[in-house]
Amino acid sequence: MSQSVRTRVALAVAFALLAASARAQQAPATPAIDPAAVKALEGMAMYLRNLKSFSVESVTTTDEVLDDGQLAQYGSKVIFLVQTPNKLTIEVTSDRADRIFLYDGKSFTLYARRLNYYATIPAPPTLRELDDLLVDKYDIQIPLADLFRFGNERWKASDIKAAVDLGPAEAGGTTCQHYAFRQDDVDFQVWIQKGVHPLPRKLVITTTTDPSRPQFSATYTWNLAPSYNDESFVFVPPPDANKIVLATVDGTK
């Protein structure tokens, strides 16, 4: 083969490789969905929905995006006591807030302990309806609510765009399986306890629609046989507490 022929062949091969590489770069990658990872998430959700009473203590960090785009991170501690389907008490302590949420199946109270203000509203008969009411009418997020929304009618496995099993891991001293998932606007990771109690032991949520990609993370300590009575869910205001009215999202009271 002459030198000129060899040169033309080499150039043809090079251009073919470049074209193939360009096509590969242009073709969008199809995210992988591991059915076993989705099944594990659904199993965790079902297990949580079937718990009758429990308490969970959470240590959380939350990124806040400042006006200049810089991230500031804040920590908090949340103690969560639930008796399904209609009783709840939550204590939230942090550097910025000290709040108590109480729900006895008939009324919901939010108490700002440091400010000594509280507001009480009539409440629907179930925790799920209470969550909807607070979000839709008052723009109030129940702490840890994201954890318990998995598997309800607003959440569908079809919303997941990618799912992967990252293998065994440890969270809070407990042996877990570590999973990562992607949806349209968030990525989230969950560490699910191995064995007959598939409890979430750690959760990390990343907001992907914000260029700063702020994160929320939480580690959980569970008690599936908590000690409590009916008074645990009833608010008794301190004598000097000030009652206020909650404003709705449209500005009315």
C-alpha cells in the first residue's frame, strides 16, 4: 500500500472515530432505574405507613441560599411522637427557632416557645389531611413530613427518573443499604436499615433546580414502642402565653 493510500485510510478512520465520538456525546444518556432500589423504597414506605405508634429523634442540617448565592447551613434537633392516624407532637430546637407542634385529632397548635406565642386551629381527622391543610392553606411544613410522604397518593414510583443501589453502609451505628434516587427537581439518598425493620436511618435531599444545589440532611433514631398518654398530644398554654391567629396563604386570618 502506497504512502498516500495509507494516509487516506488513516484519515478516514480518524474522521469516523471523531464522528462516532460526537454522536455519543450528543446522545442523551438514559438514566438507569434499578427495580430492586425502587422496590426497597416502596417497602420502606409501606413499613412506615403501617406503624401504629412510634417516636423518632432527628438531627438535621439545612442549607439556606443567601441573596448572593452563598450557602449557609443551619442545624436543628427534632423529636417526633406519633400515634396513627390522628395524634402528633413535635419539638423542634435550633439556634434560630424553638417550636412545638401538637395535634390531638381535633385541633392543631403551633407554639413558639422562645417568643411565648401560640396559635390553634380546628384540624381534620387524620395526619395526612392535616399535612395537606397546613401546606395548602397556611404554608406550614410539618418537620420530617418529607419522610412520611413516600408512598402516599401524591407520590408515585413513576416520578423516579433514576435509582441505584450504592451498597451496604452504616448510618447512626446501624447497618443499612444505601440508595440514590433522582426526580425532576431533587436528588435524594436514603439509608434503609437492613432486616425486618426497614426504617430510614439517614436521608439527604438535594434541590437540583437551584444552581447552588442546597441540601437537607437528617439522621434518625427510632423507638417503635414509645411511652406516652393522651396528654402527650394536648397543648396546655402557659399562663403568660399570648394567643395569636394564623394567617392563611392568601393573607386572610
